[in-house]
Amino acid sequence: MSNSAGYLLDSHALLWWWFDPDRLSSAVRETLIDPTSSILVSAASVWELSLKHHRGKLPELGDAIADLQGLMQADGFVGLPITAAHGLRAGAYPQSHRDPFDRILAAQAEVERLVLLTADSQLSAFPCQTLW
């Protein structure tokens, strides 16, 4: 589809994949089930999901929160650490978009040449490729 190195799942897309796959676009569903697709999940998404769960916002994660890495591996998804290059790029974006999770995901997608799988149209303001 593109000259990307793979795909980066936004936090909500990961949740929907596990709990409400009908909310995913057909293009994203097809990408996720394609065994040749390289799907990555940012450490920032794991952090965001854990934070929200422990604040009571994601009760559907229940006991699964303790094994997010196992769930990701079972689906063939690979964790993507946050590097200094990602942090530097995220910090250099215009300050109009303040969500730190969105900023780091966009930076990771841009730096690593990944397509960001997201329903969040605000992320199209960043210089990364998105798909929904």
C-alpha cells in the first residue's frame, strides 16, 4: 500500500481491535488480519491504556491490563519503545496540539516511517502518514 516500514496502532484502535472490532474501518481491519503486515504498538499506548484503566476509565481491560504485552504478542503485534529521536521530534511539533500521547505517536510514525492507524482526524495535522 505504501513505502512504510509497517503500521502503528493508535491506542483507541488497539482497544477496538480487542473489544469492538466493528468500530474499525474495513481498511484497518484488513491491515490487522493480513499476516504480512508489520503491526507495532507504542510504549506510549501501553502507558496511556494503563493510566486510563487505573483511573477507572477503561473497565473493559479488567484483568487484561496485567498482560497487555501477552495480548499484543498473541495478535502478532510488536512493541515499539520510545527513543530520544521520538521525543525530540514530538517536542518540535507546533504547540497547537497538546495531547502528549498523540504527539509521541505521530513522531514515532514519522521517524520510523510507519502508517498510523487512527480514527482521530486531528492526527492528520502531523507530518505522518495515517490510515483509517
